[in-house]
Amino acid sequence: MQSRNPVESIVYWTLALTWAFYALGALYVVGPVLAWCLGGIAVLSLYLGPALRVDLRPAGAIPWIVWLWCAGMAVMLIALWAGHLDWGLGMGQTIKSSIGWAKGWAMIPLLMVAGAALQIRREVLIRGQNVVGLVTLILLPMLLVAPSIGLPEKIFLSPLKVVGGPGPEYFTVYLYTIDPGSGASRWQFYAPWSPFAGLLGVVMIAFALEDKSRRWMLAGVIAGLAMIFLSKSRMSLVALVVCTVTPRMMPLMLRGFAWQMAAGVAASMAVLGTAVLQTVTDGIAAFKGARADSTRVRETLQRIAYERWQTESVWFGHGTVQPGPHLVEFMPIGSHHTWYGLLFVKGIVGFFALAVPMAVHFWLIAVDSVRHPRGRLPLALMLAMFILTFGENIEIEVYLLWPAFLLLGIHAREMAAEARKSVSASVQPQTG
């Protein structure tokens, strides 16, 4: 993949060297540094404009949907400050939490601004992800045999942990982990834990399916499948189907026969509805029962977070996560679920600060995916991130999801450019 400008080179090599950064325990540092650097370059490009060389000039004005994300994440910071003030958490904790915001929520608008303003092609991200997939396949035999030959689970804790983060697992290099419930081996690849690795596998497949080279596509798809199945994540299995099938079904909404088939299916539910409902119910029960202890802990955490949000701090939340009781194995209240976590930590204000831009952006991408193939990848990524919010705190995982958010900014730029062309085409005949 040849880069057309220095920014593309930075993006491509940062992504391609993912495993090298992981081996150094540096991924949690690299993600925020990259986001803030790209955001700074984007602002500089917008400010200087024609004074820069051609390949570094702005690719266009910032689309309004990106500004909506900027506003939402700014509100998130305000909610954080208000929560800390309400609970008297002190200046030191407020500064620490604000730095956490800069390494989490702030990265989302920064990456989108960079994707919208800078001349970065989506092909660079697609090929970069497939390079990560190829390296994953090369390392896979070693990862698979590690438990059998007695290699340790944890091999390295990076000294970079001194920069601070949610926990030591973000700076630790693992070959594999042991599931405490079943005693079986699980692999988390370059993620801090296995379920997140499964979702990263879904993201990798979504990118790989857009590569024009069949060999690179196969490398990305096979690596993504390995990450999904070896992580043993139930959520990623659901996401695999939803994120690969749904975007490719969207264009059918413009076809008459698709609506006729949908009407036929709807009519058949009058006869088959009860059996289908029972099958779905049984499937959900089996899904939850696959790792019953994990499901119990998650549901209990969510219930505690919701009840304490309702009774203690509705508007701005508690400001930070809090240690949970023995009932939830001391897991922090406000973790393991983005939406319950937002209610608990940042209240209803923080909840809508994410929900509004995500819902509006999801709608724009869904509409574009009906009309244009360019919407398939953004829709797959948005679906993956939406599913992720129901099992993880997306805020602390943006550092690995940065290619997805960067591509959403690129897609927003593409839609805005097409809208400008349409306006110009409609005005030209009148002026002529």
C-alpha cells in the first residue's frame, strides 16, 4: 500500500505495527497519542489551508455530524466535572478523570475530525487491518501451542504502566488466559481481555471484506474468524452475523420483491409465530447459560448501577466507577456495559451525550448503505460498536477501535462531498 502523503503513512504504519506495539505493552499509549496528533494536524490543516502543500490541505469542510459528535463528547466532559463536584471528589480526582476523558471519549471526535478533514483514503485502513490479520495468522501457531507446552500465560508487564490507565491488563502481554469457570484456554490476542478480542475480530472481518485483493481479504477474514472463535466470546458470534449480513441486505430495501417477501414472512408468523418465539426464547436461554456465572455478574452489575443511578444521582451520575460488592466478585459498578455505566458515572446527561450522536449517525449511515456500497463498511462498524456497548465500556476501548472511528470520519467526508456536488449540479443549469 503506497501512501500519498505523510498522514497516510502515519496511519498505515501505526495500524500495521499493532502486534509490535502490543509486544512492548504500548498499545494503550499509542492510540491516544495518534488520535491527538491526527486531531492537531487536522486543526492545523483547516487553519493554514492553502499555505500547506497540496497533499496536506483540508479534504473539505467538517460535516455537521462530526460537529455533533464534538458537542456530545464536550457535554460528556461537563457531566464528568458536574458529577465530581456533586460528590466532592476533589481536584486531584477531577484532573485524573479529565485525563481519562482525553484518552477515551475525546478520541472519538478527534479521529472523526481527522478522517473528515485530512486526505486519508479508506483503502489505507482496509489494507492496514489486513496486514494485522496476516501477522495474526503468522503468530497463531505459537499462540495455540503455548498452553500445551507449558508456556506462561503472562509474559510481560510493560513499564509504560506508569502513565496510568484503567488497569495493568492494558500494559500486559499475554499468550493466552485460562477461563476460571471452565478451566479451558482462551486467547485475547492484542486486546486486554478475550470478549473484546472477539469484537475486534468482527471489525477485522468487516474491513477485510472491502479489500479488492482476494488474498489480502482472505488473510483478514481467516484471522478475524480465529479471533472470534478462539476468544470464545458469545457476543462476537452474534455480531459476526449481524455485521456481515445486515449491510449487504440494506440495498434490498429499494427492491419491490424484497418487500413482497417480507410481507409473506410477516403473514406466515400468524401460523408459525408461537414456534419461532419459543425457539428464540430457548436460544437466548442457551446463550446466557453458556457462561452462566459471567451472565449473572453482568446482570447484577447492571441492576445495581441502574438502581443507584435512579436513587442517588439522576442528572450527572457519581463521577466515577465504584468498587462492587462480593456478589459481583468486586467488579466495579459502572463497568461491563456502556449505557448502564454512563447512567451510573455521568447520569442522564452523559447517557444522551453518547446516545444522540450515535443514533443520528447510525441513521445517516443506514440510509447511505441503502443507496451506495460505500455505506456497507461504516454500517458494519457502527453495528459492531453498538453491540459492543451492551457488553463493554466503549470509552476505555477506543484506543483499539481508532481505525473504525477514523473511517466513520472519512465516510462523513465522502457523503458531504457528494451532497456538495448534488447542490452544484442543481444550481448550474439555473445560472447558465
